Amino acid sequence: MLSPMKDYFTPGEIAERFDLTLDTLRYYEKAGLLRRVDRAPSGHRRYRADDVELLHLVRCLRDTDMPISRLREFAELVREGDHTIPERVEVLQSHQHRLNAHIERMRERQEAIGHKIDYYLGVLSERPEPARRPEGSMDTPVKETG
Amino acid sequence: MLSPMKDYFTPGEIAERFDLTLDTLRYYEKAGLLRRVDRAPSGHRRYRADDVELLHLVRCLRDTDMPISRLREFAELVREGDHTIPERVEVLQSHQHRLNAHIERMRERQEAIGHKIDYYLGVLSERPEPARRPEGSMDTPVKETG
DNA sequence: ACTTGACCTGGAGCGCGCTCCAGGTCCCAT
DNA sequence: ATGGGACCTGGAGCGCGCTCCAGGTCAAGT
């Protein structure tokens, strides 16, 4: 029979796939972000498809700065079974709202920085290259009209 | 003569204005994000308008995760005088690009989380409230059709 | 004279999220 | 049998950005 899909992944494969180190992977497991992962007879970890799936979400939530502690809580809900789905939704929604607010703040800051840049560019265009090269000065190869 | 504008601010005022602690303010100074601030005869710090101005930018850049070390470099450029404005512009622009990329990634993650939420909601609507309230159960006041 | 409150100093400590390490096991290829 | 590579463990260490602390000074109020 043709394997329905590779159903076990090695730590190395997972690490590469999610761009995490083996250490981080083990750390996540210890921290309760993943269940106690299966083992090969050798003792090496074997990740299943649903570990991969959860890791996907974990990665996503970590990337958006959900703290480990909160992620662990979420992972516990997942382990408790489908009846916790409403709670999970609440967690995700609340995270999403925080994230929205965060993105909006970033956008505002970004704009403010843009204004500062514009201000500087204004200063430069008013007195373009003032007192530049005090003589045969340094060898600093300044770009023309940067 | 009418004071042109309050030209000194106490640590407390600054801390409140920027929502920073006195400790953080001092830390920033030690770290070179601010010049060595003026003192009252008592030894207490007295912040000038241009400290405030710089702090404004510092706050903005810290809020967008510019590391302290980079901020110190920027602050040094500011101290070196107007001839460093082109360099400052480069620093800000490069930060802005990183920030744009960051925002974009956040947006993507946000969307992914949204999809997960939708998936969960889908599951819920297929089997709506299975085995909910095993009888006269807990008093959890679950919102109807959340 | 005494208290209160704002601030000072240098230095230690903390929380987070990893990251590194020593020493070991297992398995496969030469 | 030997070597190499992937992985294991428990625990220590790290980098960042603060945060806290003890012990002190100063200025104003009562």
C-alpha cells in the first residue's frame, strides 16, 4: 500500500521546515507548547502530522508575540479536546485584536518616522551640502545627492 | 520678559509625558541615547526642549523595536552635528524598511490566524454545541451565538 | 527641628526566550 | 571495529531591556 502521506517527521526535518533549532523545538515541548512527542525505539523524537499542524499555529502566534505562557494555555485547550474550541476561538480572537492594535500603532510610528525623514530631507534641500569638503579633506567618498 | 516656553523639565514631568519610569530615563542616558542631561544645583536632572524632542524620536524608534545599540549610534550622530543628517536619514530609512517588512509579516500572520478562527467557527457550526450542558451544569454564562 | 517627597548613585536582579554544553546512545557505512 | 552523524538529557548561561534597591541629598512645608 502506498503510504497515505509521510506520517512521521524527524526533529531535523521539523527544525528545517519551521526554521527553528532543535533546542527550541525541545524547549517548546518542555514548555508544554507541544504534547509529549512520540519516540522511535532509539529514543529519537518522531513528529506526527498533527504536531506539524499545531507547530504551524504556534509559529504563527509566537511570530506575533504571543507569550509562551499563553501559548501553553492554548496548547492545553487543544489537548483537552474539541469541546474547548469555543475557548480557543476566544483566545485567538483576543490575540487578533491585540495584534490589530499593535499593527496600527506600528503604522503610526512608521508614519512619524517618515515625517522625521522628510524634515531632514527638507533641511538638506535648503542648504545642500554646506561647507562640504573643507579643502582637500578626508577621502570619504560621499555619494552625490544621496 | 515672558518666558518663551518652559525651557526645563523635571524627570517626573518627562517620565509622565513619555510614559517611562525614572529608571528607564536614567538608563537611556547611561546608554547614550540622551546626552549627559543638565542638572539643577541640587543635582536633579533638568531636561531641555531638545532633550524632549530627541526623546520623542527615541520613543518612536524603541516602540518599533530599534535596538538600544542602534539608537545609541543614532544619538551619537545627532550629537555630532548637522553634517550627519544624511547618515541619519539613511538610518531612519533603513529602519523604516525593516518596519514595513515587519508590518507586512504581521498582517500575513494576522490573516492566517483569521483563517484558523474561521476554521474553528466552521467546525462549531457543523456540530453546534455538541453535548453542551451535560445537565444543570456549571454556571458559566456562555454568550449565545458568540 | 522634622517630615515628606522628589530625586540622586552604583550596582544587583529579573523575566523572557531561547541557546549552549558535556557527556551519552543509537544506527549506519566503511 | 571504527567513525560519523543525528539525536538524546539535564542543567547552566546568555542577551536584552529594563527594574529594583539601599542609602543618600536637597528643598519646601508645618
